[in-house]
Amino acid sequence: MMLFRLHQFALRLLPLRPLCLLLACTGFAVSVFALLTTASQHSQLLRMALVLTLWSLLLFAFIQLFKNIPAPVLPKDRWFVRFRTHIKLALYQLLALGVAALGVMLISMSLKLLLL
């Protein structure tokens, strides 16, 4: 059930995929610029660029991972096919929990970087 909702959300966000890559590349370019210059005000610019890059990459990864999910378990399938489908769905559930944990860590890191 949760995977289906994540799948629907990822499909709604699918048009944002190129924008996520563009923002990640922009954040990376700004990070490189801030690292190569010696001015002291560029530390805040570097922090914002890192946050932008990480969030856009997380959103891109979320869309890519959950735009296609495994098919549900069908009762008419053979035992081994049902077992394999259960394993795939369980691994996707674990992946969803990993993405959620990564999001929580990214929230914490973003707050620390931007509020320092």
C-alpha cells in the first residue's frame, strides 16, 4: 500500500526530473566556484549550494526509484513466483525506509548547514 502511494507520488513528480538534474548541476557549479575563490562570504554560498545539490539529487533518486515498482502478488501465480514477488516488494519497502531515513538525515544536515 505504501509503495503504491510512493509510486503515484513519483509519477506526479516525474516532470520535475530534468529540473532536479539542472539544479544539481547548478549547485555543483556554484560549489566549485565557492571553493576556488578566496573571499570569506563564499562559505555561506557553498553551504547553500551543497544543500541545493543534495536535495535535488535526493528528489531525482526518489523519482527514479519509485516510478516503476514491482507488480503486486497475484493469487493465481505459482508458489515460487509469489515468493519471489514478496521478496521484491519487501526489498522495495526496505528501500523506501532507507530513502525516508536519508531524507530525515538530510533535513538535519540542512538545518545545521544553513543555521550556522
